Amino acid sequence: MRQVAEEENTMSTNVKSMLETKGREVVTVSPDRSLLEVAQILNDHKIGAVIVIGMEDRIAGIFTERDLVRAVASEGAGVLTQHVKTAMTTAVQRCREEQTVDELMGMMSAGRFRHVPVEKDGKLAGIISIGDVVKARIREVETEADHMKAYIAS
Ligand code: AMP
């Protein structure tokens, strides 16, 4: 029984398999899009964040609904005509495909954000949101429970 539990604990889902389930599509914008345009993009896609892509297809920043609320609350509605590059976060924390759900949970909780872009060979290769992390974690717990039940029944 202890051996089964220990084996299961080492099986944290990695980012690569999460992307295989959810897909690799990421909504991106250029740094010169206005905040109003980006707000419309977030709304159209029903998402909370876009990745801002700069020179040579590199990640230049991330802009989320939190940034939109902050910009409007601090500067008023006139801010909506400004470029997204003026309100995005440029120090973007990224992850690699080999990293695990547990590592991403730690990163999101320590940094207090809900989105992590995935990078491969210096290029954007997907995005993981807090919702994806929760789904993956629930799947892990359900699989562990099934294995435990099967073991007890045998
Ligand atoms: P969120 O909870 O993802 O809406 O983001 C909250 C704040 O953290 C916003 O200012 C975002 O621009 C910023 N943020 C979101 N994701 C990241 C990330 N991966 N690295 C750094 N900052 C981020």
C-alpha cells in the first residue's frame, strides 16, 4: 500500500501532456494595439490574458484583465487609446514543457498570477492558466483514488 502511494506521488502531470490535452493555441497581440482593442480581444475569446509578441517573435510582455482594471482605475477611461506596451508586465515568468503541475502551482501562488506562457527554443509554445492547473490536479487526484480502490479491491 505504501509503495503504491509513493509511486503515485511521483506522477505529477507535466506541461507537455497538459498542452496535448488543451492545445497549443495562444492569443497574441502586437505591442502597439490599443487597450480598447485588447479588451475586445479578451472578451471575444473569453480569456483573461494575452501574450504580447515583440521583435523576432519573442515574448515582450503579458497583459491580463487585472492590468486593464488597474490602468482604467488609475488613469481613467482615456487610457483605453494607449498602446498595450505601456500597461503590460514585461518581467514575464515562463515555463518549459518538462515542468510539472506542482511547479506551476508554486510559481502562480508565489507570484500571485494566473497565467504562465510556455517557451520552447525561445519561442512561445502554449499557455497554462490556473484553470488548466486545477483541471490537471483534479485528474491526478481521481487517478490516484482509482488506483487505491483497485489495489484495496485486489
Ligand atoms: P493574472 O492573475 O494572471 O490576471 O495577473 C495578475 C498580474 O500579474 C498582472 O499584472 C499580470 O500582468 C501579471 N502576470 C500574469 N502572468 C504573469 C507571468 N507569467 N509572469 C509575470 N507576471 C504575470
